[in-house]
Amino acid sequence: MLTRRHIRVKVLQSLYAYYQNDETKLDKQEKYLKHSIDQMLELHALLLQLLVVMREHASNYLQKSQQKFLATDLEKNPSRSFVDNQVIELISKNNNLAQFLRNKKLHNWKQDDEYVSLLFNDLKAKDWYLEYLQLKVPTFQQDREFVIRLYKEVIAPNEKLYEYLEDNRLGWVDDFPLINTTIVKMLGKISERNSSDLYTAQLFKNKEDESFSGELLRKVISNDELLLEQIDGKTPNWDKERIAEMDMIILKMGIAEFLYFPSIPVKVSINEYLEISKEYSTPKSSLFINGILDKMVKELTAAEKLNKIGRGLR
């Protein structure tokens, strides 16, 4: 699930917290990083569960409509297309997801059910929802297309939900786009044969990516003075104290990858940190960071200190 860029962002956030904190213990920061990454699993689980509780809300809505004293014929015999959606049924029966939600005691949508109601009201206003309800017996593919559209056009762009997630855990704001993409991809592939795989408590693509996150954090913190020395003198128009703290951390991370990660191409490191700086630092940061990192590469290459192995890594 996690891309290398998102791993770098998580490390950046951990390093920022580390440099802001007077108690600078490496093991504590490693736990902070792991906790920050693990919280993504909780967000993933909650957003999948949101589809299930929206369906439950729709079911309750139908029951209340049927019990009206002056219920219309449509209310007495409502469409059950959404309530019986086959894809959401598979999600609701996923043992891994249910177990994770129980273990983590994630009851957000029971405690804050007004957001479920808000999303359902938004869904009811969609023309394509009304069209879907006209289907007497939707096929599995039609159910899947509906759920994907529900997620992409109702859940993912909802500003109130975004604010709710931000208020609960600040890191979730950064995780939200990645989790959304992951869920939409999963929904596009879901079938009755592979439904057991729709949720697994695994964030990293492989062991290499998992070790990269902790190793990058440790290399920056353990070699802080050396990395500062590398930056010193490369900014003739700027004192170190005048460099934005986020820019300084990004520079340290980039130089650490040059020096201590021989399998990562220089161009990859530079491009990744330029993109990260555009999102997490000042408008002019990317130009500044690009200039420093480019100068560093030239100097390390000339001094034969650029420790890269394999073809095309420089």
C-alpha cells in the first residue's frame, strides 16, 4: 500500500517532531514513526467500514419509511438495491476487517453517526443513485460500479468528512488520498473469489520498503552533524538559521540517501524530495532544494564519495 514517497513523508513528519522536541531519543522517535504508519491501517479500516454503515443507515431509513402512517406505495415497497449490494456484503463479512475493528475498538461511526447520515443524504441527492435504485436485481458488476462511484463521488470528496478526520488525527489528512486510491483500486478488483484479501494488516510492499523507513530515520538522526556540515557552505546567500526548518530536514534526508543508500538512484531521490517540498514547504523551496542537492551530487561525485552501485544510479 505504501509508496516510497509516502514512506519519505512519514519519515519527514517524524523528523520534524524529533527536532521540535527537547527529548531527542532515537528509540522514542522510531516508535513514533511506527505508530504513525500503523494509524494508516486504522483509517483504511474505518473508510471500508463506512460503506457498511452507510448501507445499514439506508436499511434503517427504508424501515422507518415503511412505518409511516401515510406511506406512499414506493415507501411501502422500496428498492433494496443498495441494502442488498453484493460488494458491500462481502466487505461486511470480511473476517480480517471485522477482527481488526474489534481489536482496535474502532467505533467512530457509532459515536459520530451524524457523518453517516450526512453522507447518505448526499448520496440520495445523486441522479445516478436514483437510477441505480431502479434496477430490480443488479448484477455483481453493477453493484461494484455503484460502490466505486459512491466512494469516489460521495465519500472521498466530502469536506465535512475530511474535517472530521483532520480533527481526530492530524496525520490522517496526509494519508487520506493514498487510502482513497488504495480502496478504489481494491473495489475495482473485488470478486467473490478474492474478497478475503480485501483487507490485510500489511502496509509495506516488501521487507525492503519496511526497513527503508526506519533506516532513513536512523541515518538522518545519527549523522545529523555530518549532514549539517555537508549543507554548510552550499548556501552562500543563506545562513543555516535562515533556512526553513522543513527545508533543512528535506535536505538532510536527500543527502542521507546520497551517502547511505547505494541502491537508490540520485535522480529518484532528488525528484522525490522536490515533489515533497512542493507540498510540505514554502512555494520557493523546491528551487532552493534542487540547487543544493544538485550541487551536492556534483561535489560528492568529484570527491568519489557518491556511494552508488549498479548502472544508471548516478
